[in-house]
Amino acid sequence: MPKELRKRGKKKKPEPEWQPPVQQPVHEPQPVPQRTQETPSWIVSAPKPDDSDDVNPEAPFGYVEVDVKAYFRTVDIQIRDWQNTTADAGGDQDSDPNEERRMFFVAALTEMGGKEKQLATDPDCSLILERMTYSMDDFVRRVFVDSLIGSYDVLVKHRFASHVCQTLFTVANQTVSREKRGVLPTVPESSDKGELRTLTQLIVDVCEELLPVFSSLVMNPFASHVIRALLLLLSPNLVTSQETAQHTMRSKKSAAWKAKQGPLKSVFKDGHSGGDSGDNAPPEVFTQAARKFVEAIRSELGDNETRALAADKVASPTLQMLLAVEADQQMTEEPDSLMDRVLVGLISASRENPTSAAPVSDYLNTLLRDPTSSHLLETIVSKCPDLAFSILWATYFQGNLARIASHPVANFVLAKAVERLSVAQLTEACTELHNVWPKLIQTSRTGVLRAAIDRAAALKACGSEMTEAVLSAFRIESAEERTLLVPCMLRLQTLQEYNAAKSDEPKVQGAVLLQSLLRLPEPHNQVVSDSLNSLSPEEMLAIAHHAISSRVLDALLDSPTVPLKVKRQYVLSSIGRYHLLVDDRIGSRVGDRCWAFSDTYLKEKIARSLIPQEQFLAGSFYGKFFARNLNLYLLQRRPDEWRTMQTERSRPAESAPANRPPPAADATPSKGDMKRKREGDEIDELFGAALGKKVRKAALVEPAQPEAKAKPLPSSEALDAGLADVLGAIRAAPEGKGHGKRKGR
């Protein structure tokens, strides 16, 4: 084909011939078979709610808008920055840093209005709400709690909103305490929003809302933590009577995650959302609400269901708090109580026939050795009635103490039970465990021995039995070997193990045992003081410089049962080495305790022994703080005034207001004036002592201060090292020189 006839492009395919379309068969929908008489009656279709398609379990109240979430992220960044800064950092002294923060919070709270439920269920914003809750005042907290009323049964079971509710109940005790004292914030009047209830009434309304579903919330993995926080709010005295604070915390995984989020505290420096007055008694309506929760579990769960909660990892801590509430309100001896159910009827049997022995239950033996339910049994042995405890001790503990004390789990329950023993029961227990003490020391299970020593100290009896138990536990027999009791106990080693290896670090269990021994009556704690006095100065210095072993020296000085002669002997034994003692982070604290214990005579001996080491203390990072209490320059110049000052400081603080008339209301100086006056007096006194007789005489004859001569020298803790250098230079200057005529202006 010639080139001019060729065309670019693809060849066109011939079009196919037209074919009639094939008709597809039509399948009609099969009719749904209706329920007939032959269908079993137990097959029932689940009802489908009308709004089931609109409810998302992850966001039951809807999702947060993107721009709102972005705004609250900026709020979180700002609050984090404020919470990480200290109260004294930054800012102009003339401006109020709280004013800017309050305005910022007003804007954030305005944006939060109407979106509280959506923000609480959001994965990112829920933590921001928790952070903001700590900085809310009483009025805002009431508004926040009121905005969630009617939805708490959903919020406490939500993965993220449950933590918001838990934090809200945790900080609510501050507002409730102020409301109990009648401290109420001013509420703006608004006719369209109605009356705002107090937080106390709002908490009661929340309890009424959760009461119908309370038994199911106890076993919910998210709601159980909220229930514990709520029970602690209703019965705050549970913390003082029992270590239940740890059970109100989050799970270990959640607590570790929350610890990475930084501190959670109020951002306002004036602490307007701070603590309460110290009154731990809850309002009467709270006591009634806690009682209703206990009665709800009683009525909705049977005996076996209640006992099944003890082994559940989620429900067992909540049941433990319910048992504590029941014991706190004297409900344990009522028929069909929760504690009677867990003890398989032991309380009712002891009430009907106190002298009969209860049958052994395999269920309680299981609780004794289970890692989860043993915590519940600890609460039971601490809170059950006295008659029931006697039967419980005789049935499940007595005769089996050797095996229980050696068990890795059951020994904790035994330690709690030992804290309630009588003198006769404690004596029998020590006799039964005589051959087991060394094994307990080798396995580092010292809880039973510590509990026995503490119980003997509380009863002021069985002191000789405790001393023998300790010596037997560490295999110490002769009087010469008793001098090594403290080193052996600190390292938790028997005498043979200590002689074989002396390089082990002190252990917490050994230090706690020594502190318990020092609280025994006077003849029985002498074994510890004698061992301490027999140690070399280097060993005593090593004990004082260690964070664990130094607690033993604190207990020696603080224990009321240790004789005063023994304490003075320890303080005097350290003279000549105090500069080495306080030249350490831990040792400086021990030196402060020795100084606080000493009278004026001992303080003067300590201070005079440190005069040659004045430069050493000034150059020590920790020793310079101890040197400020010594006032060595005043001791060398005016020892009488130094003794007067130390005597004034040693007087009890409560006796000072009784000897002094109250100041007038209009004559109260400000803090700044008092600080300037105190610093001015110190400088005048010090330079007056250094510059010679003229300045002192002028100060004495000043008519405006007739009592200046009898007035003791104020504290010199505010003086820095620079002032000490100036005084040293003045002392070093020769007399009669440096006072010539000035040349020029």
C-alpha cells in the first residue's frame, strides 16, 4: 500500500450482530414462616428497639465534633503547663496569676456546656475532663454533676466515662466537707434553669439512680472502680480504720497509663479547691445511702452468689469494701448479713451457741490460700465480732500455724489475725511457731513475726516471748552473739549467713522488725540498744547514711518506751563525727533529729565539737543546712544569748500563746513587714556584735526599744553563706585600722 494511503490508529473491529436478550428467571422472596403451634414455646424473638441503629456503645451520647476536640486539646496543653509549674515559679509579683487562669477556665467551661456527656465518653477528652475537675470550684462541680444526672447508669459502665465519674467522686469530698460546715458559694439566680442542688444532695440522687442496677455494677470491670470510689465518699472513715485506699484506685494497667499523663492537681495557687477541715464524719444521708447499697446486695444476691463474688477479681475488692461498710455500721450481727454468708453461717452459729465448735468449711480454706480472695479474708478477720473471731481462730488457725505461716499467701491473713489475739492466744501462738521462725526469716516472710511483736507492744505483755522468738529466728544464742543482732536483722540473715557474707544491703523487712522491737517495753527493747552501742563508729555511720537502716535510728529517738539514758548515749556517741554524719543526704536528716531531741546542754556540746569543722560544713552541700541551726558565730561571741535562744526554741509551741496576750486586730503586721523586720533585726544584731562596743551600746540605750537587752536574738536561718563570709572578714580585720578619713566624696 502506498504511504499516502496509510492511516494512523487501530483497526476497527467489525460490530457483532444483534442478538435478542436472554430473559433471567425471577425469584420471588420466600415468605417468612409464621410461628405455628408446632414451634416450641421457649423460642421467642428478641425485641428490636426502635433506636438501636442510632446507639453506639462506644459513643452512646454521640461523637465530639472535630473543632471542639481540637479546642480541648489546646486546653489540655495549657492546663498541663500550669500543673507542672510550681507555686513560686514565674509571673509578675504585682499581678494575680489566678485571674488569667480563671478567665481561661470560664471560656473552657462555657465551651463544655451541653457537651459533658459526649466529652466524658470520648477517648481523648475524658482525661481532659479529669484534669479540669481538680481545678473546678464548688459551684462548677455542682453544675457538672447535675449535668450528668440521669445518665450515670450508662457512664459508670463506659470505658472512658467511668474514670471521669471516679475522679469526680474522689474530689467531691472536699466540696461536701465545706457544705457540711455551711460554706456555700454564691449561686447566680436564674429563673429559666431552676434551683441548683447542693453536691451532697446530688450525690444522694446519684446513689438512688444506681441503686436498681447496683448488683450488676459490682461485677462490671469498668463500673467496679467507680463503685469503690463512691463507697469511699459515702464512708470516708474506712481509710482510717482499714487500708482500703488502694482498692479505690484504677487497675494496674490503667494506673500505669495515668501516671504518664503528668500530675493532676489544681492550677490555682490560692488552693481554693483545697482540702477539708479534717472532719472525717460523713453526712447522715451518706450513711443511709451506704446502708442501702449493702441491703441491695443482700436482697438481690443469694448466699452462693455472694460467696462467688469473693473469688472474682473484679467483684472481690468491692465486696471487701461492702463488708467494711457493714461492720462500720454494726450490721454484721444482723440475720443473713454479708459477712455471715461469706463465713458460711459462722456468725449466726456463734450467736446461737457460743461454746460449740464450728465445722470446718472447705470454702474458707480455699479463701485462705487464694491470691484474690485472701484479701477479703483479711478484712473478715479484722472486722468480724469478737466471739466469731475466737471460733474462727480456734477452727482454722490454731494447730495449723506452721503451715499457714510458711504459705506464700496465707501468711498475710495470719498476720492480720495475730493483730487481734489476746495475751493467752499470743503466748500459745509463739510456742507453736518456735521452730518455724528461722524458716520464715530464710524465706523473707516476716509479716507474722512483725505482727506478733506489734501485738505484744500494744498489749504491753509477752515481751520476753518476743525477744526469744527474734533470737531464735536469727539463731543467736550467746551474749557475745547478741551484739550482732542489728546487722543480722538489717540484712535479714541468720548469724551463720552473716558471718559468711557481710556485703549484703539492708532490707526493708529487717528494718521494720527492728523498729517494732524498739516499741516493746523497756526491759525487752534493750537487746537492740545494746547491739547498736556495740557497733563501731564506721558501722554506725553506714547505718545512718542508708535510706533503709536510718529508720532504725529514727525509731530509737522517737520511741516512747526507749529510756532517755539510751537516747542521750547515742547522741553523745556521735560527738566528733557530726560533720561526717550530716555530710550526706540521709545522714543530714538523722543529724537534724539528733539536734531536735537534744536539750540545751547537749546542743552546746554538739556545737562546740563542730567549731573546728566550720569551714568543712560551709563547703558541704548538705552540711551547710545543718550548720545554720548551730549559730557558731553567736556561740563564740555571746554564749549566754546562744543558750537563751536555744532554750526559747526548745519550749513547746503550745505554751507560747498562753503566756502572751493576743495582739490587737488593727496592729497585725503583714507577712512582708514581719519578714523585713526579722531580717533587719538579725543583720543589726550580727553587725553590732562584730563592729564593736559602740553599736551594741547604741542599740541598748535606744529609747524606742527598752526591752531590746532582754530580747533573745532571732533565728538566723534566713542568713546565707555570703553573710558568714562578711562576718569572717570583719573578725579577721585588725582593731584600730580601717577607720581613717575618707578621701574625696
